[in-house]
Amino acid sequence: MDAAPVEENFVLQRTGSRSATGALVGIALVVTVIHLITNGRYGFHRDELQFLSDARHLDWGFVAYPPLTPFVERIGLEIFGVSLVGLRLFSVIAQALAIVVTGLMARELGGGRLAQITAALVVATSGLPVFEGTEFQYSTFDYLWWALIAYFVIRLLKTEDARWWVGIGAAIGVGLQTKYTICFFIAGILGGMLLTRARRYFLSGWFWCGVAIALIIFLPNFLWQVRRGFISVQFLQHIHVRDVGEGRASGFWRDQFIICANLFAAPLWIAGVIGFLRDGRYRMLGWMYVIPLALFVVGKGRGYYLAAAYPMLFAMGAVMGERWVGSMKRVGRLAIQGLFFAGLAAWAVLAYCILVPLASGGALKQFALKNNGDLREETGWDELVRTVAGIRDSLPAEQQNHVGVLVGNYGEQGAVEILGPVYGLPMPISMTNSAWLRGYPAVPPTTLIVVGFSREAANKTFTSCTLAGHNGNSEGVENEESKYHPDIFVCGAPRVPWPEFWKNDRRFG
């Protein structure tokens, strides 16, 4: 057999692979640049302020989440200081990596350049991953770990090299240190093994090595939970009841189409589910989607909880789509591709206009604020802190020497703690989430500036309350603070002794 054609074919394949990799990196870089240009236009989100606060009090666990995200935020604080663009850089990097990993999944499944680019573009234009690049959230990193796990599972099933369980176990361990909902994906992995021929890996030492690695990585947080009576379980139960009661878990199926994925990519991920379940080699990945889906439906989870399972579906769907259009004549193929990418682009424009702060003013900003509640929550924190500082400065000198700032939620706590030092404000006193574990000052203040309480709640909880200011924003944006916590009070001490007050007023939020 002549070696020349074989060598030529190898060179062409490698050149095509490099070209596809370059395209994937190019897509990720474009998304990165968009976020870097726009991420400094508004302010911190209330969730980001909680991460920033917890980053200053590092521990092996926090009430609302595992420790990895605050740890990463602490690195950001050390490098960039209190910088919107700098601190969100890690989220942007995570989203960019997820885009590339999705394209690589398509490659491992046998997809060519078209399939790889298509899968990457779908992630780059789908609602949740687009949003994840705009804020520093634990779900950003969670999305990346799910995608990496799926990629490692594809490599495992493709090569039948059990050593990939080491990578799977490490990614699961880091995922457990990021967001507890990864337990649903773990259920999908184990269920997928039991229901397919991948069950043979239960007898592999490499599988159990991966299990051990995951448990070792997760162990510090598990011990932290044990010492605190599994306080995060109590938190999650409270949040779930609240979400269901307030209707936040409604619209689960709708969210699979318009939040978890680009709407025009629905045929891809549906085909991806079917393709995995029909494929003897990769069937396990189909169950890795179906099982978490069923658990979230039965448990009334929020729609976006499953978003991180979609990259692997995009990859398989893109491969199947590439093969389908490849069997068509040129005119039909170009027509289908043109229609699909036009729809993908149209949805991308809408998603970016709503989710990304593309404009610092004008009609485009108003459109985003009207349709994106998260952007509204980035407004007013600087003004709140300035108002609190002004109230403090208006007090008599003897009161200023013994004043404390008591807040009702973690957004207010983070704002005063992170933005308050510029104004010389003391560390805020908060009963919410992990701040409650840190307690109150050893010498409690005798005068309190109370934020986040209604007039009725303030008078019921504290002595001698008087209205001192208002919590809003000059832009007139209606958000949680301006709508539900508009008043700021100056009060005396709690009506019961501090230890009793602290014991009875722990809050989850």
C-alpha cells in the first residue's frame, strides 16, 4: 500500500483540526472581548456583594454555597481590588472555556469543523451562559465543571480507557466545592452507568480511584457542614420552599428552550438527547441528561438549574445535524444552514441586548433594565452606602462614636462592607447566611442605623426608631431595595438582650 495518500490524509486531518480549534478559540475570544468591554457599566449585583463579603472571611464552607467561588473572588480582590471588570474576569474565562470544551465534545463525537463551530456558537448565544459572563456567580463555574465532566465521559466511552475516571472524579470534587446541585448530575452519571454497558466500570479500580479523589476534594466542606449541623441543607430547604411559594419554579419547560439554550437550537439539543439514547457507545450521556431532568421536574427545581447539561446535547446534536445536511444537495444544504444560522444570530442579538449591559444609557439600556431583573439589582448600592454615611455624619459626636450599621439582607451587608470603608463606615451587622455565624461586635453599638427593615419591623425589633433617610437610586430603577426596603432608620438597641436577639433572628436569603 502506498504510504503517500495515508500521510497526505493525516496532514489534511490535522490541518482541519487546527482550523476548527482556531475557530473555537476565536468564538471564545469574541465573547470575552464583549464582556470585558461591557462588564464595568453598571454596578455590583447583590449576589456578587455576598461573594465579596465571604471572600474576606474565607472558610471551608458558607451557608449559601461551598467555598470555591469566594476563594476565587478573594484571588480577584488581591489582584484587582474592588474592580467590576477585574472580579468578573474569572466568570468570563469560565464561559470562554465552556465554549471551547463544547466544540471539543463535538470533535470527539466525530463532528467536523461545521459541527464544532455550531456547538460552540450555540453555547456562546444561549441565555444562561451569556448571562454567566456578565456577573460573578457560582453557577458560572458550575456550568464549566458539568461541561468538563461530560467531555471526560465522552473520552472515557470513546477510548475505553478507565483512567479518565481520575479526571471525572477531580471535576466532580471541584464541582461539589462549587454548587451542590451537581449532585443531580452525579445521580445522572451513576444512573447512566447502571442503565448501560458502562456498568462494567463499577468493577474498575480507576472508577473507585475517581470516587476517592472526588470525596477527598469535597471532604473539608463536608466536615464544615458536620460541625454546623448541615446548615446549608437547612438553607437550601428554605430557599426551595420560598422559590416554589413565590412561583420562581414555574415555567420550567419554557426555560429549557429560552434560558438554557438558544431557542433556534432546540432541534439540536432534542436531536442530541435522542442521538445519545440511541447510540450504544454513548447512551450513558443521554441518561446523564434525562435523570437530572426528571429529578428537577419532580422536585420542582428552577428552570436554569439544568442549563449546564446542555453543552453535551449541543455537541451531539451538531454532529447529527452536520451529517444530515451533508447528505443533501448543495442548494438544500445552504438553504438549511442559512436559515439555521440566521435564527441563531437573531436570538443572539436579542439575548445580548437583554442580558449584557451593551449601553450605559439610552433606549437600549432601558430595554435591558425592563427585561432583566438582574441588571436592575446592580443599581443603587453606591448611593445606599453614601446615604448611610451621610446619616452617620449627621448624628451627634457621642452617637457617632458608638454607632453600628445593621442590615436586613446580604446585598446591603456586602455593599456596606465592601464599599463602606471609603466613607469610614464600620463593619455591618447582619443576621443573614454566613454573616450570622460571625456574630455581632463584642461591644454592641448603642445607636443603630437600620437598613432593610420596614417601619413596623424596625419599631417591633428596636427601641426609639426614627426615619433618617431613604434607600433608592437616582435613576428611578425599581429593584428589591427601592421597592421593598425604601426607608432607613436610626434606632436604639434591640428590645431584647443582644444574645437573645441574635439567637432568634437568624435569616436565610
